[in-house]
Amino acid sequence: MHSPRGGKYRALWALGTALGNPQSCASIAKVMRAIDLIERKRDGGELSSQEIRWLVQGFVNGTIPDYQMSAFLMAVYFRGMTEQETVALTQAMAESGEKIDLSRIGGVKVDKHSTGGVGDTVTLALVPVVASAGLVMAKLSGRALGHTGGTIDKFEAIPGVRTELSLEEIRSQAARVGAVIADHTADVVPADRLIYELRDVTGTVPSLPLIAASVLSKKLAGGADAIVLDVKCGDGAFMREWAEAERLATTLVRVGNRLGKKFSALITAMDEPLGRMAGNALEVRQAVEVLQGRGPADLTEVTLALGAELLVLAGEAPAPAAARACLIRLVESGRAWEKFRELVAAQGGDLRAVDNPELLPQASTAVEILSPASGYVQGLAARNIGLAAGLLGAGREVKGQAVDPGAGVELLAKVGYEVRRGQPLARLHTNRKERIPEAERLIAAAFHIGPDRPEPRPLILGRVA
Ligand code: URA
């Protein structure tokens, strides 16, 4: 017997359906069968918005079992979805739980989503930078996934920081501070959490309409007016090839705009990690450097480019160049840094640890990896660096495991650097000494050293607006 999932959402759905739909939930259920919808999708047919809504609703309330939803997801994986179906799936998922209502807060509400990378600590810097420009950013974020880090694990590396905020806490901090970084709550878009759990174990994660609906449903429920998407492309990204990344960015922006919000997307390079750190407290240090105007060029550039998109989307700047100049002034004047301190304090963080990053958690052991040859770093595989950081303790191996905030990889050389044989390329930080040989192997394999200086590669690969 299949058990219902979450009575609270069953009640919400029943109400939503009764209000928004001339047919009652019960009468729809009489005429629809999951098997018919699965077969139609399997055979390449199209589902109506009402059918998709019924399916998502049934899955969330427990009347459609995991095995039928899994079969449906696999049919979508192979057959895809039309744009209209993707819009309907996104809406149905966004409506599966509560929404963050920021409508009574003054100022333009903005949001950002990255498809995930290594060393991608942009959110920690971007939220205070755009908030110091007068925008309101209440960002719901996730934890480390696979070889990629998660903003919530990073933010929690600051002692005292609390990220599990209630919807009311999110709203009131957004109104007071203009900046929030909170863990995805179980109440917002429960359909995404439930569907993602199935996708994760049924080989259906890399499906363009499923990724689009997952990302966009969370952004719709997040209450922002304007949203920028950072679609990562390259070795350390979900989308390794340009064509795939471009297709995802285009779908996200088209579907997002059809849903009545302003969206734009940047496609950014993720062949080598962003910045010099992969690991939670290590990346906080890096975000602090960006906010104080002394961060690594690539991380600073992606932060400014995404921030500039938001200022333009929000109507606060006429063009990205002017927006960028404004953001640089906010960093140089110290206002972005002050906003970060305000954000950390509002969430209970110990300001001494951000003012003196040496007080952030540190691992007990640090080991350097030396260059096997002299030459130029021609490539630095981001995925291996992310995997090594996870292995050293920065990520999880089983659901719910605590991450080690001090663990990770510090890169001492990046693509384009000239190195000598025996020079340190990276420093490993860990409390798990037994993991060091495997991490060393991954990092040694990540560095490609050759005689020629590589051509500089662009960081911002494309823009879809
Ligand atoms: N990020 C998400 O939020 N959902 C996906 O399906 C993939 C990446």
C-alpha cells in the first residue's frame, strides 16, 4: 500500500485545485489514470497542463506511487517535453507548497541560481553586494551535491550562522537587512524535493525539462521579480558541452519569462575551479576577499557580471557596464563588506570570524602537492578538485552527514601559471589523514603541465536574455 506524502500539502492542493479549477480534484481523478499519461509520454505524445498538474499533485499527496512517477520521469527523459509542458510542470511544482511572499517589502526583489560548480562561492559575495545597491535578495540555497559545493554548507562554516529560517524570519530579515541566505525549507516546493529524490536514483537527473522545472519552480516560489541564472559549462559543471549549456540557458530564460518573471542567464566557464579554494571555510575566506576588493580575478568577475545583470533587470542601471561600475564603487567604499557583516550578524554569525578569517574552522593537517615538472599549467580539471575536496571532508558521502568546515583544497597554481618542478601546486586541508593519498592522486591527475603558455580563455561564455 502506498503511503501519502505530507498531509499538509494534500490539504493545500485540494484547496488550490478547488479554487483554480472548475472541476473538482475528485472528478479529475475519476477520469485520469497515471498509466495513460505515462504511456502517452512514452509514445511521444503531449500532456495538457491539467494532466501534468494532476500528476504532480497526485505524487505529492501520495495517490500516485513512486514507481509510476519514476516511469513518467524516464519517459520524459527519453521523449522530452514541449515548452508548454515545461511551463505547466514548473507551475505545478511551484504551487505544491508555500511561497515566500515578499510583495510588501519595498525595492526590487532579486534572486540568483547557479547550476553548480567547484569553488563557486559567488552567492556569499553577490547577496551582500546587490543588497548594498538597494536590491532585496532573499536567497534559498542548497548543500553540497556530488563534486559541487553548496552555499549553505559554506555559510554555516562561519561559527554561529543559522540557515534554517522560518518563512516569517526570511521575510522579516529581507525587509530589515535586504539580504538573506537560507536553507531550502521543506515547506517551499516540496514537489521538487520529492521528484529530485526519485531522479537521483532513477538516472533521470540530466533531463533538460526536468532540470528547468526544478530550477524555475524554486525561483517562482522564492518571491523575486528578477532572476539571474549562472549556467556553468565545462569539466566541473553539470553541462559539460557548450551546446547543452546553451540549450539549458535558453530554455530556462524562455520558460521563466513566460511565467511572468524577468530572467536572464550567463553561461560561465567551469573548466577549472573558480578562485583558489574548494571547501567550506576556505571559500568563506575567498568571499571575504572579493567583498574587500582583493579577491581572485575570476571569482570577482563572475560576481560582478551576475550582479550587473541583476541591476539591469531590476531597472537600476541602463546597461551592464554602468551596473558593474556601480558595484565596484560599492565594494571599494566598503558598503558591500558592511552589508555582509550585517547579514552574518542577522543570522547569528560570529563577526570576529569574518573580521579575522584565521578564526574560521581549520583542519588539523595541511599537505602540499608538488609539481612533477616545470612548464605552464595548461589545464586544471575542476571535477577532480571538487571530488578531492569532498573526499577530504568538505562534502558528504551519505545523506545527512555533517561536513567538515575546515577541509578542502587550496590551489597555489591555476591555468596559465608558470611552475617549476617541486613547486607546490595545491595544499590539502583535512582531519582525515587516511584520505590524503586518494586526494593526492585526484589532484595530480587534475593538473596538466606542458611547455607552452596556454591562450587565456573567456570566463563569460555567453548571455541569454
Ligand atoms: N539544480 C536544480 O536545482 N535542479 C536540478 O534538477 C539540477 C540542478
